[in-house]
Amino acid sequence: MSKSTILKELKSWGLILSFFAFLYFTGLLPVIQGGIQSALLYTGLITPKLEQVDLTDQRFDYRGKFLDFEGKEINLADYRGKTLFINLWASWCGPCRAEMPHISELFKKVKDQPNLEFLLIGLDNDFEKSKGFIQSKSWAFPTAHASYGLNSSLQSESIPTTLVVNPQGKIVFYQEGMSNFNTEEFRNFLISQNK
């Protein structure tokens, strides 16, 4: 390789690395990642897998509390006897950002169902970071922060993680990774848990 070819290659790689460094340091990388992943979810290629998984049929641990973004405590025990959709997320998580608009649309469609509750739990180390992220969006689903930590039922290897607990206190759905939950099949699954 000639010296001019090597210099051109180094210049090209330098520009590429500079572009990604700019995105990383300005905080735009998760925003762009989330936008691309959300567009992928809109294609319908990634949907919830409703088959049984490891945690399904385990008893849910209702011990624990969270803070909503007005500073009020939320006790998990208050959700006993209801179907509960829980999503664990963080503001820096691209896949979390990608699925939130779909969860918001799902929530709008089922929010009037009796005994069906949603709780999206922010896991950022900084309460204000989670709060700022949610307040910058127009989503209406119930959110909270894991200010007091997570119980054993909510421990996960990755985020986003979504689970559904039925009124009898059993985990009937568990998934790590993003998905478009705003599907007719998943809506019917949620509604059917109260029967």
C-alpha cells in the first residue's frame, strides 16, 4: 500500500471515529439508536413471545416500594389481585427508548380495563435523570424509579425487561429485550388474565 492510500484510510477512519465520539459525548447515541430500533419495532418483526419461559408460573414477590416522579411512594403490595404489566428501563438504554412509544400505545388501548395496571420502573442510578427523561416525553403510562432497589422477582440480567403478573400473583409473562407490545395478540393476552 502506498503512503497516500494509508493516509486516506487513516483519514476515513478518523472521521468515522470522530462522528461516533461526537454522538457518544453529546448523548445523541442512545437517541439515534432508540429511533432506529423503534423504526424496526414498527415493522412488526419483533413482537412478544407468549410461550412459557423460566420465570413463568413462579410466585411474584410483592415486597418492595418505588418512588413516582412526584416523590410519592408506590407499594407493590397495592397491586395484589390485579394484572400487572411491569417494564424495567433506563434513560440511557436504546432498546428501552425504542419500545416505550409502543408500550404507550398499548397502555392507551387497555387503560380502562378493570384490574389491569401498568408500572414502568426506571433503573438509572440518578432519580433526576429518569425523571427528566420521562418528563421530556408525552407518554402517559405510570412510571416510577427503583429508588429503594428491586426485589428478587424483578432482578434481571438485561434491560428492557418486561413481565406480567396475574391476579393470583403468578408471573405469566417474562421477557428480556425489546419488543413491540402493541399487538392485538398481546392486548388480548393481557385482558384475558382477569378472567
